[in-house]
Amino acid sequence: MMVSFMRCLKSKRALNSAILVLPILLGSYSCSPMTDEKNSKITVNNVRLVQDSVNLALTGDVSVELEKTLTEALRKGVPLQFNSNFRIFKFSFLSANNLFEKERKAILEYHGITRRFSVNLLDEGVSPAYYESLTEALAACLSIKDWVFFPKGLLPNKMDGVSIQVKLMLNHQAFPRPISILASSNQSWQLSSGWVDVLFIEEPL
């Protein structure tokens, strides 16, 4: 009974937030891209695998910029879900064989009473972490340094046809339904790095 009540309350809060944010999202359609202060984007650079004697670990530089419409929505109570995906696959004749994959889902929320941001990593069994600044919170959502690590032996001896990629994105489909419908056709809310190739140079023993 308590669980059902809490779910109902959470859904109601999300719907109320969606109603408040809809005018912001609708207004963004009438704004020319030339007048925007900045474009939303996720940029990933210098992505590579580093190795020790046993494991390989992902590292790289991530930068995030959010347009005013997104930050206003966040501060009005709309949670933002960021998805991070990593994959290793090998092409063979007419197919692609998946060797390894990992996904991270991070929920970013703003709490007006405490004026802090929280980041909840779904399916990882850890309590939400709180941050004073949006920059710190975004880093917690999307940083890729040491996020992925795996035994070196997972990679085949011959790397011909093997692709290693990472993608970071804002999952606009996770918004409350009224916003999700509009966001699906608004470029400002379709935020993704696209699949980025990960550099791996095997070091001699």
C-alpha cells in the first residue's frame, strides 16, 4: 500500500512538472537557433583504453552544454536521464558478434529546497549523490573515466574487424509523456554524442 502510494505521488509530481515545463518547450519552437545562447551538445574526445598487467579501462574527456530550455526544465522539477553505452563487437560475414557491452543510466534532478542536484545511478545499488553545482552533477552522470573495465583476455588475439565504441546521450523518451512527445521532434532535446570510436593500442609486453 505504501509503495503504491509513493509511486502515485511521484507520478503526480512528474505530471505537474511536465505541465509547468510545456510552455517552455513550446516556446523553444518559436526561437530561432541563431538567437540561442548556446546549443546543447555532448562532446567526447581522446577516448581510449588504457591497460595495466591484467585489465583494460576506459578513459577520455567529456564536455556537456545544455541550452536554457533544458536547464529551466530541470530547475522546474523535470528529471533528466542520461544513458551511457559501451560496446565491443566483431564483424564477420553478414553479421556482427557482440563481445562485450555495458550501459549506465543516471537520473539528474534538482531540489529547490536545498538548491542541490542529485544523481541516481540506476541498477547499481548505490544511494543518490548530491552536488552543489550542475557541472559537478553532469560529470557524475557522464564521466567515462574508469567507468568501464574488463580483463584484457576478453579481446581476441587478432583485432581485425573488431570495433570498440562509446555513446553518451540524454534519453528524451524517459521524460514524462507530455514532454516526451514534443521533445521527440525538438533538436534541442535530442542530445547525443553519437557512437564514438575508442582507441586501443596494444602495448608490447
